[in-house]
Amino acid sequence: MSDVSGGKTSRSVVTMQVKPVLQFIRGVDERSVPEIRLTRSPDGTNGKAIFVFDQPSVFDSSRELGDITGLYMLDEEGVLSTVDVSAKFLNGKPSKIESQYIMRNTTEWDRFMRFMERYAKENQLGFVKS
């Protein structure tokens, strides 16, 4: 944008607030909220998040929308993703999805925790330390 008065150029920055969501198929938000377990190495250099979705909504729509290609965590900072996703079956029907997200350093851990804070706030989740 230009401002003709005074001959100076002015710029404005637009910050978009993106609702934090989880997706198995890009563009399709997962409606069910998972149980999430976190582990971290004693020295804090790496960690793992394990997501367990019981009866996820993606099972209802995956036939029409495509295949599950990974777990995507979207927020205002961008996308975190993992392809470590597996379905669990009960009596021949899909019942759960489990996924693991590995954090290999403190930067990845911190980024994941920022996502989780936003996701938890959006979905009224709490944290229980065991």
C-alpha cells in the first residue's frame, strides 16, 4: 500500500489467527479430540507425543474424501506432521487411530508445545502430569 501524502510508503501487517486443528486428510478437520500422552528424555533433548483417537470422525468421511495420509497439526505458525499413523480394528471395523509425533530437539519440542497450548485452549483440554 502506498500513502501519497508526504511521499512516504506505509505498510500494514495482517496477522491471521488460524484455529488450531488436527487433520488426517489435508483440508478435513478431525472432530474428535484425542487422548494425548507425552514423554520426554531425562535431558530434555527429545520427546514423543502419542495421539489416540477413539472412533475418529475421519472414518465417517474417508471413503468420499480420500485416504488418510498422516496426522497434520495446523495452527497460526504453520503445520507439524507425521506419517506414523495406524488404525486399530475391532470385529473387523476400524475403531481407533494411533499416531506418534517425534520431537528430536528442544526447538521441535517447544514448537509442539505451543501448538498443544493453542489446541488445548480451543478444545477446553487440561493437562495431567503422571
